[in-house]
Amino acid sequence: MKEDIFNRSLDMHREKKGKLSVECRAGIESMEDLSLVYTPGVAEPCRAIERDPEELWNVTIKNNLVAVITDGSAVLGLGDIGPAASMPVMEGKSCLFKRFAGIDSIPIAVSTKDVDEFVNVVSKIAISFGGINLEDISAPRCFEIERKLQERLDIPVFHDDQHGTAVIALAAYKNALRLTGRRLEDSTLVINGAGAAGSSIARYFLSAGVKNIIMCDINGALCDGYPDGLNPAQAELSKVTNPERRRGALSEVIKGADAFLGVSRPGLLTGEMVRSMAPSPVVFAMANPTPEIFPDEALAAGAAVVATGRSDFPNQVNNCLGFPGIFRGALDVRARRINEEMKLAASAALASLVSEDELSKEYIIPSALDERVVPAVAKAVAEAARRTGAARL
């Protein structure tokens, strides 16, 4: 079935020769239309922008346009396949922006792995856009790229692999804890995978109130005495996680934990590890396309609720639940950035869409096709932007 999907997708891409097109909002059926759309009439909106740069938001596509930008260094589960091979994914992301939030976007692949060169390229083209969605850039470069762009630009810069996943995972985690009778601040969470997504999820969960997070990568828990030494990003993360300074492999530090969240590799969590966790544990196995453990095995080992990144299992932690509504809300108020309060508001809005009556082990997060998601998230994000001073409007 999986191979069939791959082949059908390739056939579809070849038939359509790409998934995007550009449409003209203004009709051009007469010479008068032509004069309004182009010369001589177009000179007046140009002069309006020259007089007041804010008019750019009012008279051009900037108010509803996002750039989806990558260097192709960490694409889906494919890894460093390069900027050219990343383009179908970037086009796909643009399709999702349009389908779910009515946002226009342009896929852009940049042929450099030099941080400063990448930042310079994006900075120079940013005037055309209302927001920048960074995509599929490897860690730790992605952290520095995002930070430098946020410092330079006055529009939202959002690395979806980090923050989008974190926003949705927190919403699902809140509801999983609600289902199992736990509190956010009392839960012990083991996160496996200390790359861009795992690091961002850890910091975001800490800001939401989770106090006991143990970060692991291939060599075990991040802490003093880590076997190969910590890189700068890991060292900073280790200062704010693992308060009990536990050491050892995943199989050791997961004992007694309330929850597991994986953004790592297939098959790294076993049924035996799940059985060693606290009673009725929460398991988020989000490696794609093959999770750290399949739901049936985790449930058989005693997990109370399981989430994955796949659409063919219940509780899919799907980025479609986050970035369309987050950018919709940010664009609607012409936000200068997407701050922590806006992200937390998005998570809360998303979690609240699952009522007490609906909440179950197979339903802790809405479907990506739930039409309530984007309006609810966008409204919450816009309100938080206004409340925190990030909004222009």
C-alpha cells in the first residue's frame, strides 16, 4: 500500500508538473482593466508606498503572502537531499497553506548551507512577504538562522519543524494528561531526539509548565558526563532539563516516567520499556514514517494513550493543525513576530476543541480536516498578538 502511494504520487506530480499556479485577482478584459492593473494606473499605488511604506500591506499581496524557505538539509524522513529535491515538499507545504487557511505562499529553495549567506538571502527578499516559514533545515544551524532572521526582520519568522510540532504536541499532551488524570506540572516526560524538533518541544513544554523533562539522544540522557560531550545547543538544554540529573540510556531513564515523546528514529522504544513506565503511561511515538513503537505494541504493553505522526492511526500530531491557523492569525493582525504567548494560545485553542464528552484514548487531538481548527487557532493567536503588542493592527 505504501509503495502504491509513492508511485501514485510520482505519477500525479509528473502529470501536473508541479502543484502550484499563480492566479490574478484582478480581471483584465478591457483596456481600462489593463490601465488599472498595470501602466499608467499602477504608478499611484507605487507612489502611495513611497509616501508611506505601510501601504505595502494595503495595496499588494504582502498582506496574505508567506515564503516557504529551505536549504534542503533535513527534508521529512529523507535527510539532506539538497535544495532541488526539496521542492516537491515545499510546494506541498504551500498547498496546505492555501487549502487550510487561504494563505498564498511561494516555495523557495536556497542553495547554501552557510548560515550568514542563507540569512542574507532571506533578509533581502523578505520585503515582499508577510511572513517567513522556515522548513526542513538541519540542527543546530536552524536555531541560529531563525534567531538571526527574527532579529533582522519585522515580520514573523517561524521554523515549523520546531515550533509547529511543539504547539500541536502540547495540545495533545494536555488532553492525554487530562484523560489519565495527571497534571502538566507534575508529569515526568522523557523526550527522545534532541534535534530541532525535540529541543524546541522541550523548551516549549517547559514554558507551558512541565517541570521534569529528561532529554535523550542516541547516547542517552543529556546531562553531566554525557559520553561524547554535549554540543553548545545540547549543553544549554541540559541546564534546564533533567532536574534529577539522571544518567543512562533511554531504557534506564524511562523507568517510572509518566510519558514518552519521540521525535527520533523507528523502533527505539520497546514494549518492555513501556511496561517499565508509570501505570497507564502516555506514548507519543512521532518518528515518520515509521514510529519509535507502533500503537498496537505500545497499547499491549500498557500505554493508556498513543499518538503518532501518521494519518492511518488515531491521534495524529499533524503540523497541518498548527501552522495554517498560526500564520492566519499573525497575518490578520500584521504581527511583527510569533511569540511564545501566541504559540501557547494556539495550543490552548487546539486542546479546547476536544470536549470532555469526546475525549478518549483514540481522540485527544482534532483531525487535520476539522474545519473548526484554523478559525479557532487564528482567533487565539490574533488575540494574543494584540495583547502582547506584537500586532500592527
